[in-house]
Amino acid sequence: MKSAVVVFPGINRERDMARTLKLVSGVEPALVWHADTALPSGTDLVVIPGGFSYGDYLRCGAIAARSAIMDAVRAHAAKGGLVLGVCNGFQILCEADLLPGVLMRNQQLRFICRDVYLRVERSDTAFTRGYNAGQVIRVPVAHGEGNYIADGETIARLEGERRIAFRYCAPDGIIDPQPMLPPSFGTRARRRPSNRRAEPTRRGMIGA
Amino acid sequence: MKARVTVTLKSGVLDPQGKAIEGALKSLGVAGVASVRQGKVFDIELEGADGARAQAALKEAAERLLANTVIENYRVELL
């Protein structure tokens, strides 16, 4: 699998993303600069890593989402190519209209840095096929703007189209009422913003 | 030509920063504060003097970057 990691000014997790992709896929990913207008030919997966692109100015991810490379990422996604956004990358994908909704400041205004439990809703996506549906996994999150907001119609559509890959849950798998992480159109996955690194797992890069 | 774009949260969208400011104002004892919503103001200087063209450019600026219309409204004023 050929992957590309997009680098914006202020992004700071591109190296551990590259390291993880190398560990998981065996192939060194290409690092692509935001001002580039094309992805390396043959790219299967584009990853937007975490950090603080443009210092989180205006809104998290807003300025990065309008950079030149994002047209190429959009075209890649439109062809059915895989796109993964982690942390600030998830915010960038929302701002770029590649994913619906928006991430807002956490309700309690606290930066949340802890492990959370997720229930795997689907194991039939490229991002989750190493898991079993219904399995509970533990994932670190670290975010100040991780409050996912979308209108009721959008949430209903995501549910109806089975685009929720993971849901927050208790360690025993009991579900929080709030849904999360739809792989949009079946090809784009996302996680709540996380700045902390988890070691790659043999199951795939979603744990990364 | 000077212009101002004001971006505000849509009603119904939770504004934790506004809430925190509201709480601080109340704890300062500022009288009569019922609620606070935080927004953004952009003061923009435009080249040329064509009002209609400026309005169109500012609308484009707001729609494409300054506001996220999922959660925000915007208002354009020529000053």
C-alpha cells in the first residue's frame, strides 16, 4: 500500500504517522507539502496527521483545509481513494467538506487527554477490517476542540448509511449516546482529535 | 474601502466560551448580564470603490473561509 502524509505548517505528528505507516504497511510513506498540487502517483491512502496547523488560527483546521493540496485530496477521495484524518487532520477534513459536521471547543472548556473506550461498529471497512464488529478497544485521545457537532439530519444520514465506524463506550462496551467516527462514503475514516501517540498494533493503523 | 464582517454562532449552538465569559462577568458583579455569545469581527480593507463588487467579494470571503456555515452566521457591512 502506497501512502502519503500531508504536512502543513504547525502540524507536528507527521513523523510518528510516517513511522506507523511504515510499520503497518512496510512501505515508507511520501511526505507531501501543503503547497503541492498533486499527490504522488499511485497513492492509495492519504493521511492528514495531527498538530496545530496554522496555530489553530480562525478555526481549527480552517486554513489548512483551503490549501492547494486539498484539491488533490478531494479528487483522490472522489475516485474512492482512502483518506484518514487524525487529530487536527480530522478537523481539517471537516473544514474541507470531505466530512460533514464541525469540531467545536469542548463543552467544559477543558483539554481532554485520556484513554477512551470505543466499540467497533463495522469491521468491513479498509480502516477497521483488523477488528471484529462489537469489539471494544482502548484509544488515547487528547483534544481541546473535540466536540463533534452536526445537525440532526446529518447524524441520521450517517447512521442510516452505516457510516459510524466506532462509538464511545464504557470499558464493558455499553454505549454512550453520542455517535462517532463514520468512515465517510465508506472510504474516509476519522478519529476524534488526538495528539498522543499510540503504538501501532498488528491490527492496523486505526490504533496508531 | 473599509468593511467589516461579523461572524456569530447560530442560535442553538452551544457556546462554552461565551458561557465562561458570562460566568466571569457575573462573578465580577457586572450588573444585568443575562447571557453572552462570543463571535468574531474581521475588519477588511478593500481595493477599489465599487460597493456591489465589494459586497460580492466579502460574501465570498465569509462563505469560503471566515465563517463555517454549519455553525455560524455572518454579516457584511461596508463602512
